Amino acid sequence: MSGNKVRLNTEWLCDCGGCHVALVDLHEKMLEVLQSVEILKCPVLTDEKGYPEADIGIVTGSVRTEHDLVAVRAMREKCKIIIAFGTCAVYGGLHGAGLAHTREEIMDYVYRQSPTTKTDTIPHNSISALAKMVTPIDEVIEVDLYLPGCPPHAHYILQGLSSLINETTPRVQRETVCAACNRVMKKTDVTEIKSPSEGFADNETCFLSQGYICQGSVTLDRCLAPCPNHGIACSGCAGPTMQVLTEPTRDIRTEISDRMSRLTKIPYDTIKTHIEKSAKTHYAYAMATKMIGNKPTFLIQKWIAEGEVL
């Protein structure tokens, strides 16, 4: 891609838009990127309605509507390289939690039951209909580079774009969030699981050791661990580690339960049951990917039937 500027398209599917805004987080580094890139299509910057021929295509969001399906296929056709940009594009993202409910349940709640949007009318022809599933983009098109994160961290955005512009191999990292966390794991006498709203966690000790559910040990580090290093337990926004994704018997809840039960006096089954009852929270970011949704250990419909799943 040397010589002329690299032509860049971006497209925004079903997501909050935060990934597009994250591009600005490069700050002055953005100027370096722009020296090598010509932006042809970008929903937040240009008025381009079509899909020009481009070298790199950045796709954010997951496939949830007919519009998303048409758009992501057009991007693949017109772009030489496609980047699945952000956790929604890579794993399905937070709205993957909607898979715990039918389309009818979701539409009914949003338009008829929610106190902030309550109405008697569900739109049928003014917006694209919801698809049956929330789908990561690589189940629809071929993806060349994955950049998870909610949104991706500026460090990894620059690293990924620079490697493509300069035609070098991107660095592949397999460390967990724990690898960048400054807290120390240690055995404690904690006997109960604590809610994040219950007091303040000690700044030096691992959240698991203190009885707080933290997903740092099962989450790929694509963020440099800002949350646990600033008093907030990891929510898993960058998606699971390859070990969790690829091992059929390893799961988010089983891995956390094993580690937490070893670090505290809380029984393994107590922790596992607690996570199951809040599965839509703990699995939300990656529930839509078949690598999690098709696991024999992932039984969200069973958990819902046994009690309210948050």
C-alpha cells in the first residue's frame, strides 16, 4: 500500500457509535494516520451513501437488521481488507444479551413496557426489522483483522492501522487483563460474594480475593487494564481469552469460580450459581459468537427457566 494514500471506508452497523468516536482518541497520532490515509466513506465524517473502492474497510457493530446485512456485504465487496473493529463486530457485543429473548419480547418491552419509550405502536415499515439473531460479522463475510474492545483502545487502533498502512504483521497478543493489572492475588478469609455497590474494594488486592466478581482473568487484554487499576472490576468488554473460546469445557463462569474459590472461602458452586443468575451481564459481550453460544456449558435458557437472569 506504499506510494499513494491508503483509501479507507468505515461502516457503522448495529452498535452505539462509540467505536467510530474512538478513532478520535488517537489525538495527535491521528494526524500521522491521516498523512497516509484518504477517508472515502465514514458515517460520522462524510456524506457518502455508496461504497467506493477502498484498500481498508473498518466495520463496527454486529449484524442485526437487513440494513446491516446489505452494508457489511457491500463493504466486503468494495474493500481489499476488512477490520472487525470493536467487540460488537468481533463477538456480537452487548446487544448479544438480546439472544436470551425473542424478537417479539424485545420489541414489546421497548415500545410497550419501557417507561421511557412507552407507546401502543410497534413500528413495522419505518425501520429495518430485527433479524432473529445478533451475528458477529465474520459469520457473514470474511474478516482479515480483528480489533476487539468496547471501544478498542487507542494503542491497539494505532498499532493495527499502522501495520496495515506499512504492510507489516500486526502483533498478536494473548495476555489477559490480569497481566496488566497491578492488583495482587492472595488467599483471604472472605466468605460471601460482594456487590460492586457494597463499599470500596481495597486498591492493592485482587477483586476475586475480596469477593467481587471480576472477569479480568478470562478477558483478552485489549485495554491495558484501566478499570481494575482504577477501582472497577473488569466486565469483560474486550471479549474472552482464546482458552475460554476454544476449550469446550472451559467457560467464563467455571474459570472465575475455580479461581475465586481458591482465593477465598466461598464455595465453587456458590460462585458458579451467582454468575449463572447474572449471565446476561457476564456473558453479554460474547454471547452472540458461536464459540460461546454453542458451548455445551452455556445453558442460558435453562438458567432463565430456573430464575430471573439479569
